[in-house]
Amino acid sequence: MQKFHELRGRKKYHREILTLSDGGEIALDWLIHPNARQYAESDRHIIALVPGVNGDSEKMYAIALHKACIAKRFDLVVINWRGMAGVPLKISNSQF
């Protein structure tokens, strides 16, 4: 399941849903530099952000980091926890 989402009216990110071995899901929200295709793979860098327990890709610090990444020609992936950023929680805590 892949979708484009609007990031508080600012930037669009590409979402990948990963299904984990226990059936739970996490979302990877990719923010790719707009000129990424102009650069060789060896010149591209990815920053991974793992938000705090109640954070997700729409928090202000994620948006600020994305702006900084754009300035440095970096791509950003935000790794959203289970049950966050609009991804349903598929398993209960008792199943962990």
C-alpha cells in the first residue's frame, strides 16, 4: 500500500507500509529531495528519523528536519511507530 500524503500543506511524502512478522504495521514516510534524479546514487544521502513515542512525520521537528535536509540535498525517511500517523494498530499490547 503506497500513498502520497500532504504534510500540513507543505510538502508531499511517499508512504510505504511495512507489515512486520507479528502482523503489525509501521509506516515509512519518504521525503525525497526534488532534484534527487540529478545526482548519482553515491552522492545521495538518507537521514532516518525515528520520532518519540507520540511523534510522527507531521510533528514540527520532522518538518524542520525536512527543510534542513532539502538545503543539504539529503533525503529523509520518517519511521512511524505502530498505530501512529494514521496507521491502524493491528495487534494489541498483550500480543507483544
